[in-house]
Amino acid sequence: MALPSAQKPDLSVSFAGITFKNPVIPASGTFGYGIEFEDIVSLEKLGGFVTKGLSREPMAGNPPPRLFETAAGMLNSIGLQNIGARAFVEEKLPLLRRKNVVVICNVFGYSREDYEATIRILNEAEGIAAYELNVSCPNTQHGGITFGSDRVLLEELVASCKAASRRPLIVKLSPNVTSIPMMAKSAENAGADAISLVNTFVAMSVDSDTRKPRISNVTAGLSGPAIKPIALRMVYEAAHTVDLPVIGIGGITTAADVIEFMLAGAAAVEVGTANLWDPCASEKIVDGVRRWCAEHRMARITDLIGTLSL
């Protein structure tokens, strides 16, 4: 639909029963619990945001060093540091409820019971729109195999969390698998309301002078612009495999990146590493998307979704 010269573009997107003002959502682990950014970012301008991963109990995370900037991205091995779901509900969420912003809680655990318990704590709170299930954590009851790389474990976890949840369930997929379409289909079969992808790629860096790894945990997750072309391909594959809304993640730093992911099939995007370079990055990207739509006379941004010309 062409945009009349006096009309502002409609940036809103809706899926899984949730309406977002625009498709730009700061990603988990890059935007704290949201409220810490209220002095420098207009939270109300964002499509929403995803909290740091929340667990049943507080976690201290990995010892430093756990961050390293690469040539075109970042390695991180934070180790799931967080205050715990109950502290989030009691300390952070009441402040967020004063803001007009969509809150998505990232949830993780080391067993299915951990995930379910965390969701039940969050179920009792008001002001949460959805859960994003982080399926890249090890399941210690199954010898350390990750949920996100085993179809059977993934389907079992998603089904049990869906049953426990009172809110829409977004499943965040790992790229460290043989087939993204296969894992996306498993999440759909188990009852997911949407999927988000991709999480970070397993990587490492070595200091040639000290002959030691630059990260205390040796390996870490690679994010940032370096992974964007791969992430874009995986989002395209997933969007053409499932009938679920897809949230694209991976190296998004500009409005053009957002448009590319939506053309590939994403209904919305999450901005990650860019927030660590510039805490206002997501807000600036929203402004850029609005300008792009106006310049291209695009009345509704949803008209872009999945319209890549082949």
C-alpha cells in the first residue's frame, strides 16, 4: 500500500495475541531488566524488550574475563548471571508496569523442572506479555546435551512449558544445529506461539602472547555484524518452514538490517550487540525504520513481511 504524503507509516506489528508499536525489540542479555535504561532511552518508543535470562534461583554467572570484542562482533560468556525470577517480579516489574512497554521475559533452566518452576513464578505477576524460552542451556539430567540441539528434548520442553504457561511462548532457537528448519518445526509441533532466532554461535579467541584463551570459559557466544548473513539465511529458512511468527536476531545495527530481516520473513526483530556499543541503538533504529518507510512510501510495515523477490 502506498503512503499518502501527509500520513505517517504504521510501524505496528501483531502476533501471538500481542501488539507491538513497532518491530524493534532489544534482545535478552543486552538490555538488562529494561528499567536500568529509562534515564537514557525512551522505553515507550520501543516495540518491546526482552529481559535478561531469568532462572528459578539467582545465579552469579561465569568468572571474568567473559567479554571480548572481535573484528566484527563480540564474544560473551556471561554464564546466565541474573537476580532470579522472584526478585525480578518483586523489584523490577513494579517499576516497568509504570511504563508503556511490552515486556517479554527470557526464561531458562538446567532441567525441564527448572523451566517450569521459573514460568510458574512469573505466571503470578502482572505486566508480562510473553515468555521467550532459551533452549541453549545444558540439561544436566541428560548428560549435558542441550535442549536446543535435540529434537526430542526440545519438543518435550516446549510442550511442558506451554502447558505451564499462562502467556504466549516464544522459543529462542540455537544456530548450533544441523538443521534450523527441523528445530523450528519441532518447536511448532510442540505448541510454540512464535520462534526467535538466532542465539549466538559457539566460538573462541586465543591470545598469542599469553598462549591462553581470552575467555575464562574457553569458548563463548559470537554475536554482532559478523553473524548477520548466516542469521538472515536461517530466519529465511525457518520462516519458509513453519506457520509461526518468526523474530529475527543477529547483527542488526541499522534500519536497513531490520527491513532485510522482514523481507526474509521476520515479523519483528531483536537488537542485541548494538545495544552494548550504544544503549540508544534500538531507539535510533526505530527512528530509522520510520524514515525508511516514509521515504519508500510504505504505509504499513507489515506489508514487507516475507516479500523477498526471487
